[in-house]
Amino acid sequence: MAEHNVLLVCGSGASSGFMAANIRKAAAARGIKMSVTARSESEVLNYVEDIDCLMVGPHLATVIPSLEEDCEGYDIKIALIDKEAYAKLNGDMALDQILELFGEK
């Protein structure tokens, strides 16, 4: 299983910071190497060369087309974080979703 570099984005980066920490804990508990960073959506362009997965807070569904445009030309998987996982800050559920994007679950 490859190591993944994941960027989580929400409006300001606050709630995604907790989610990122919970995903890191879930990955560590399963022995999965994964870098998970949380930033605001306005910072995505600063990270496109360093990530292979962009997870977006469910309340930002409307900005997905813009984010896809920002990531064009890069091999980056983009997905909305499952609403239930996000609401509960459930790192295991979000980790499962990330692994599914890469066909590793």
C-alpha cells in the first residue's frame, strides 16, 4: 500500500484540523503510512504538487468544480468527506473512504 498525502479542506480549516488528527490516529492504529494536512479551501493551490488526495468538507460541495479545475493536470483524487464521518469527526470512516478512492479497501 502506497503512502498517501491527503489534504483536507473546509471553510476556515478549524473542523478539518480535528478530522485530520482523527484520520492520522486511525491510520496509525492500522499501521498505514499517511500524511494528512488540514487547510482552508483557499490554500489548495499551494499543495497540488504535494498531495494525491483532496478531501473536501461536505458543506463545500458547491466548490468541487473549482477545486477540480485547480487540480487539473495533477494526479489527485477529489471527494467530499462523508457527511456522517464529518459530523462525528470519525477518522476511521474517513480513512475507509480515502482507501476506497485508491482501491485499497
